[in-house]
Amino acid sequence: MTIQTNEIIKVGIADLKFAKSPDVLRTSGLGSCVGVVVYDSSLNIAGMSHVMLPDSSLSKRSDLNELKYADTAIPFLVNQLLRDGARKFALKAKIAGGAQMFSFSSSNDMLRVGARNVEAVKQILTEYRIPIIAEDVHGNSGRTIEFNLETNMLKIRTVSQGETEI
Amino acid sequence: MSSFIESLTEYQLDTLKEIGNIGSGNAATSLSMLLNHKVDMNVPAVRVVGFDQMMDLVGGADKLIVAVFLRIEGEAPGNMFFVLSPGEAETFVKEMTGIESFSVEQPPLDEMALSALQELGNILAGAYLSALSDFIQVLLQPSVPLLTIDMAGAILAEGLMELSQVSDYAIIIDTIIDDHENDREPITGHFFLLPDPDSFPKIFDRLGVSEQ
């Protein structure tokens, strides 16, 4: 008999990790950033991306970190899952984050980045025809999320509302 | 790593350290007057850190923190945070307002207590920035400070947005101020100053330490 331990795989800021059942993917302290989980539920494989900014054309560098932007991280995530044997028609997504942590009365567009991140993530998932099964976005609280590959449930913890599962 | 961060000289890093010294020195004096006792300040650290490492400086991305955030506008824009742990914020509130029951983890939070914390941030950040502004001879206009109590990652990442378009690293000028009263836990506050990428050349230019 083998004893299975659920390893928790941590995803940092502007980072992306893959896992298979029975592991758990976790990213901590999402504010305006968006956590994107794409998974193949019957094969129990998944990837989680911690997207920081909506659009890589915002980058002022040529050697950009493609894991930072919605429009580059999600294609990377999807393509790697497909290479690992996931079936495109079976891919599903769950997303969380995109809060507005501060409300400045300023014209600075960077302060709306949460809403723009959510918009960009949804648009790219739509382009790949990956349905969003559940989402917990916007608001003004930080979130820590955990995706359980055995149950395909996304656990969301906030400071004020405690834990929920979607 | 982004080129401007890579090419920083020792001398320039020392200059940034001096900026932290002057700013938080003035802030410590203000806090000392506010609390009516001695407040110490440690030697500032200038750190070049990855985004995840920045969260680790205050205990990790999902650690609960009390933070005052303000945006600096003007000739050398940037972001600034003053960060306290929940316990430190509670100590401060008790000392300032006499509200003994205040706990940041038990909402609804007392308006008076929140107002005291906001004012603390306002006074300290104002003192820090005015000293800095005098030192580098650059006009800096702070926004209204905003108080937030939430996860460190969620709060601090907001200050990295400008920077993250050019770099995966942040230059943090980190100073810790410390008040010494024997009978209770000290209040140890972190100041994080995060100049926008374009502000560094301006700051160095004004201080005469531009690259050769």
C-alpha cells in the first residue's frame, strides 16, 4: 500500500506551475492579480497561472517575462497542458482575483488593473474556447486560492469572509 | 534583470540608503513627538528583490498586514508603503486612543482606531517625503494616504504595477523604526519606498551621482 500525500505546489507572482492529482496548486495574496486555473478534469492535470498585468504590449522590454501577462501566460499554460496529454475539448477554467485594493480618485489607469486583468483573462480563455466553470473576481479583498486536483474545486480564502469553494 | 538595476553602482546604492536615512529619521522624530517617548531607527537597507521576496520581507504573501499606501506624484514619482503587523497596529491604537479592545481581526473595526492609524501613516509618510524632497531638491506630492488591512501580497503588488512593466525586480529602500518602551511589544514599522523606474536617473542626477 502506498500512502499518498497531497503536495502543495506554490505559485509565485507572475509565475505558473503544473500539477497532477493528488497535488494542490496554491497562490497566495492575489490582489489585482488574477489566478487562472486550467484543467482537464478527467485526467486530473492542471496548471495555475498568477497573472499580474493584462497585456504584454505594455512591456517596455524586449525580453519580457511571458508568465506575467494574461495574453502570454495563458497560451503558455494551455499549450503546455496539451503537450502533457490534456485534450483541448476537455479543458475547463476557474479564475479568481482582480480586486481593486485601493480607490484613488486618479486618472492613473494602473489603478484599474484588476478589472483589466479579469477582462483580458476572460477574452483569451474565450479565444481558446475554454469555458469558465466558476469565478470569484473583483471586489476589494485579497485572496489566497488553492486548487485541489482530486476534486477540481478551487478554495478561496479572504481575510474578511473566510473560506469558500467554487 | 533589468539594465538600470543591474548597472547600479555601490555609490548609487549608498545614496539610496542615505535617502532612506534622511526620510525615516524625520519620520522617527515625528513619531517620537506623537507618542511622547524615544523612537529608534535602524540603518536603512537598500534591497534589490524579486516580487516574491518583497512579500517575504513582511512575512509572506498571505500574511495579514496593516498598510498605509500613498502614491508620490511630481518630478520623481513612485509608491510608498508604511507597514505594521496587526499586533503593532493594535499597540499603537491603544497608546494613541485608549481603545483597549481594538483587534484588526475582529470586524467591524472601530472608526476612531482606523482614523488614528491613517493619521499615523499620514504624519510619518509626510515627514519622510518632505525630508526627501528637501534633500534631493525635487518636488514630491503625496496622494492622500490610504489605509488597508489585508494580505501582504494583495497590498504590496499594487505598488509594483508601474515597475513590473520594465522589471521583475524592485529596488526597495527599507527602513525600520522602533519605539522602545520596556513594558510592551515595540512598534516596528517598515517603510518601503519604490521609486518608478524613470525616477532613478532623476534622483541620481540631482544628487550628482549619475553614471559616468
